[in-house]
Amino acid sequence: MNDEPILSARGLRLSFGAVRALDDVSIDLWPGEVLAIVGESGSGKSTLLRVLAGETRPDAGSVTYGDPQGGTRDVHGMTEAARRRLARTEWGFVHQDPRDGLRMAVSAGGNVGERLMAVGDRHYGNIREEAARWLERVEIPRSRIDDAPRLFSGGMRQRLQIARTLVTRPRLVFMDEPTGGLDVSVQARLLDLIRALVADLGIAVILVTHDIAAARLLAHRMVVMRQGRVVEEGLTDRVLDDPRHPYTQLLVSSVLAA
Ligand SMILES: Nc1ncnc2c1ncn2[C@@H]1O[C@H](COP(=O)(O)OP(=O)(O)OP(=O)(O)O)[C@@H](O)[C@H]1O
Ligand SMILES: [Mg+2]
């Protein structure tokens, strides 16, 4: 298999005033692996994701990306232009609020097609056909291709954001609470859809969630954060069935009791 991590973080620290949002966090992610980051509100999950993606600079520590050619790149050492290029091509982002990941006034087909154009596709007919295929893949009828996402429901918007992100087949996708704002019934279908697409495309995913059920369904491995530190990590089934840290035990038992 792949013996080099696709993403590797060492000793990440970041404070906001007196708040230690990240306190010596190290993480490895392998190609094709889904890693869930779970923990209570304020534990540092979103901050960690932004630092891993190079959007926020840590006070200390490093993030290294293993590129497809077998080289490694320092995520916080590259230029902003280089990082943006990676974000457009080899990486993808699924935001909790689809409005942050979509262009609300542009048609659904345009939202998907735009990503294809960004990686160099120039043939209008191909782009439109590929966009239509992706809409169907995320269960949006082809007939809605010219509608803008502001006319879509919350669940449809989130599925559109996923189509826009995955159409270019990124190797690495960052997701922050992708089912966060949705009804429980809509969440379950969306999680199934994400699971199928991620497995099919073999994408590596870092999934931030406070939803243990989502982590159970999607993730191979998970890390549990508390107050900016990783307090436990391991294979998802091991962590959830045999939690070792008292905080993980509390997290798992409180979900079971709910
Ligand atoms: N830009 C910022 N300025 C000041 N404090 C911040 C900033 N971003 C995050 N924090 C603080 O860092 C800590 C971690 O926040 P973060 O958003 O990473 O938590 P989280 O685990 O994603 O929480 P949630 O589950 O509520 O989204 C919190 O105490 C938060 O208030
Ligand atoms: Mg968050």
C-alpha cells in the first residue's frame, strides 16, 4: 500500500490570547483514508482543520503534504498562489454552510463546471455533460442544472457543494461538519452519499464532526480532541467500542444515553 502520508502534522500549537486552541497536535493521514476529528464544541477541531489546510498559520509546528509525485511540500512554507493552486486541483473543501462553498447566484451546472474549468477543461459540451452527470450522482435532477442554488433546499445545496468539490477528483478533501445544519433524516442520506462517493473515488478525507454516528459511518480512524489536545486516537471501531481515555468514555456513553 502507500507508505507515505498524504498529510502529516507535527507539534502544532496555536493560541488566541489565553486560549490554547491547539496544544501540541500531531496527525498523519494516509492516501484514501478517512480520518474523523471529534470533540466537544471549542475543543479546537475547526482551528486544526484550517491549520492543516494552510489557511491559518500555527504559532509552532509544521504541516507537510505528500504530493502525487512522491515529493513532500511544506504547507505553510509555500506561497499563497501555490496553496490556492493546490486547493483548486488536488484538494477540496466541504464547508458546513454550503453558502461558503458555492456561488449562490451562479447556476448549479455552472458551480460544478467552474471547478472543471479551473483544472483546464475547456470544452463547453463536455463540461455541461460532466456537470449534469455529477448532479445526478448527488441526486439532483438534471432538469435543475440551470437553477441557482439559492432556489435549492439546504440538503440540495449541500449535495451540490459535494458535487462541485468532487468533480475534479481531488486526492484530499477537508470537511467541517458537512451535515451540520440539516434535518436528521437528510443527514443520514447525505452521509450515505458521502460514504459511497469517497469510497468509490478513493479520496483521503479529514472530517471534522461532533456527530459520533457520522464518524462511525464514514471514518477508518478517529482522533478525539479536548481543549486543543488529542486525548485519544485509533481505529474508529476500537475507539468507540473500547474507549480508553475517560473523556472519550464520557463522549461515547453520553451519545449512547441520548
Ligand atoms: N479567530 C479566533 N479568534 C479568537 N479565538 C478563536 C478564534 N478561532 C477559534 N478561537 C477559539 O479557539 C477555541 C477552539 O475553537 P474551534 O472553532 O476550533 O472549536 P471547534 O472544536 O471547532 O468548536 P465547534 O464544535 O463549536 O465548531 C475556542 O475557544 C475558540 O473560541
Ligand atoms: Mg468548529
